[in-house]
Amino acid sequence: MSDKSWMKPTALLCSYGFFTYVKPSEPFLTPYLQGPQKNLTEEEVVNAIYPVWIYSYLALLLPVFLLTDYVKYKPVIILQSLGYISCWLLLVFANGVPLMQFMQFCYGIATAGEIGYYSYIYSIVKSEHYQRVTSYVRATTLFGLFFGSLLAQLLVSLAHLDYLYLNVISLANVTIGFFIALLLPMPKRTLFFFNPAELNISQEEEPCVSMKTTVNKSVDEVEENKMVSVQTENTNWRDVLKKLWTDVKVCYTNVVLLRWSAWWALSTCGWLLVVNYIQNLWETIQPSHEGETYNGAVESTATVLGALGAFSIGYIKVNWAKWGEVALGFCSMLKFGLLMLMYWTDHIWTCYIAYVVFIFLYNFVITITQFQLAVGLTTQRFALVFGVNTFAAVALNTVLTIILIDRVGFALDVNSQFVVYSGYFGMISLIFLGHGVYQLCTNKPHNKESSKIVEEPDDTKNKKDDSEAFDMTNM
């Protein structure tokens, strides 16, 4: 691969991400569904339609996670774009609760396909470009979300455009994204599966193998990784699943990793609940037909500040091994207060501001969590932990949705839901803040031995990488 060969796939993926995430109808989805175009009630939207998304997301997440690597990413990206197209075709042309439920199922297909979108680039470029391409892809996604929300607000406030045409614009953008996805080159290597006929590893080119890479590799290390790659080329489904299960047991027997992963799953679950139903809360405080709404402006501001929160982590020098749990607990306590404020207030701008701060806090702390895990794991195991934690968050979200929101459960109205969400983060804050303060007061630093990932006997290379890398006492 030449020095500039990473540019074309990166540019195509960024273009795909931009058009796919510029969906100006999203900030006004609830007003659109409850407005004259669809004429659905609040109860139908909250308790019958929106829960379908999380159910489909959970059902599809694990199969898509396993298939993404096997089919080499690109087909999953195409599937994601088809899910988006189906979703917005239904939003534009369909009516009634059953078809809107199917619309949410299609949206679940698209969101599950994000695994392929975010991991594709690592299979097509060399590891030396990972940091750069990651920043490009992530920045393009955030800019697409920001631009879509800002465009929506401008079209609604200045051009007084009907919500229907926001959905038409979204449909056009995701369709453009589909055609860009078709142009993406097919990767020749994957994280778990290898095809010897397609690898064609030369002596001059560093192979992309599923082992932890370092900046300065010796010739012996490169040759060793080539041998490991050749040995794993004929890996089949049974071997892969066995290896994945072994890695899960190895990773989650580490107390520190388990603690950070637990917060990741719990916090992401709460975040999903809030962002999925916040528009319904805004609609109860100030119905869109009674005055101008600023959902798009709020979402664009939340996106920018969320990105700044994530970006700021790179400039904060803190011993997270010592202060991490206290920070997690304190931020969860702030979220508890913000959600209670959203419930209590009858002033729409107070609710808007509280939501923006909530998004900022989530992005700030989730970046800390992902960084703490990433620096201590191989690329392969971090991908696995990312998938497991996400699945745990979605599974918990599904359970809470069935109990609290769905018609088969309590079918709570949106105001009551936010009281529960507030209490949810309150419990998280008590657990992590309490344990963190206890560790500080008793002067019990994380034991070095307990901070290492348990080593499995049949994987010497990964054993060395992870057991040495995931020493949280030096962070």
C-alpha cells in the first residue's frame, strides 16, 4: 500500500458519513409524528412506536457484530444505508402505527450497522494512519450531525418549511450515501478472519494483524506477526467463537476493566433513554403547534459541546486510576440533578440548557472510559470489549423499556420516565462515588496484580501484550 493509498477510502468513507448523518428531520421527529402529517397520539409514539427501535437494535447487534468482520465491513455499510433509506421512505410515504413501528425496525438495522461504518477504515489502511483517519471519520460524523440539526432549525425558523420536506431532504441525503457506499473498496483483510489468497503480504509492507502494534517495530517483530497472521488465515467460525469467548472471560476477570465497563454500559443505557425520549418531553413543555421550537438549534449546540467535551480529555492530566471512580460518580450526580430539573421545569429553555449540559457530561466521561480501556488492550480485544459493553447497554435499555415504557409494562408517560431516569443516575452516582471515596479515604490504591488482565495459557502473544499494557496503576 503506497503512502497516500489511505486517502481515497478515507475520503469516500467521510463523504458517506457526512451525507448519512445530515438528516435534518431527526430533531423534529416527534412533532412530525404527532403533527397533522401522521396524526399520531403521544401515547402511540412513546409507548408503541419508539420502543421498537431498541428491540430491533438488540436483536440485530450481536449478529451484525459477528458478521461484520466475516463479510469484510463494506456489505454491512451498504446494509446500514439501505436501513436508512427504508426508514425515511416510510416516514415520507407511510402512515399508521404498524408501519411506523416497521420504520423503527429499519432504523434499528441502520444503527446496528454503525459497527461496520466505524470499523471499516481500520481494515483498509495501515496502522500508522489509524489516529489520523479516526479523527477524520469521527469529525465528519459530528459535523454531519451538527450541520443537519442547524440546517433543520434554519429551514423551520426562517423558511417555515414543513416537517415533511425535512424528511424528504433526509431521504435524499441517505440515498446519496448509499451510492457512495457502493464505491468503497472492499477490504482485503479483517480482524478475526483471514483469507490467504487475498492477504498477499510482502516483505516491505507491514501486515495488518490482530496483535497490538508499536510505533517502532523491529524486523524480528514484523516477521513474528507475519507468522501469526499466516497461522490464523484458515480460522473458521468455531475457532473464532471459541477465541472470542476465551477473550471475554480473560478481559472481564480484570476488576478494573470490569468497573470501567460497568459504568460504560450503565451510562450509555441511560443516555440512550434520554436522547430517545427528550423530544417527547419538550413537546409536553411547549407543544410545537403552540409556538416556535428550537430542537434543531439545541441538538446542534449539544453536538458541538459534546465534541468539545470529548476533545478536552486530551488536555486534562489526571491520574484516572486514582480519581476515575470519583469523577464518574460526580458526573452521574450532576446528571441526576439535570434530569430532575428537566422534569420539574415548565420553561422550555431551562430544559434545553439542562439537556445540552447532560450531553456534554456524557461525551466527556465516556471518552475517559474508552481511553482508559483502549490504552490497556490490544486492538482486537478493545473491539470485543466495545461490542460487549454496547450490547450490555442495549440489553439493559431493552429491559427498562419493557418495564417502564412499553404497553406490556407500566407504560409511563414521558414526565414520569424522566423521574425514573434521574433516580437511575442517582443510584449510579452513589455506587461509584461511594466506592471511589472509600478507596481514597482508606488509601487503597488499585493492586497491581489485580489490575492486570488474567492471562490465558493458549495465547502467549496476547497474554504478554494485555497483561503488561493494562496496568492501571501507571495511568
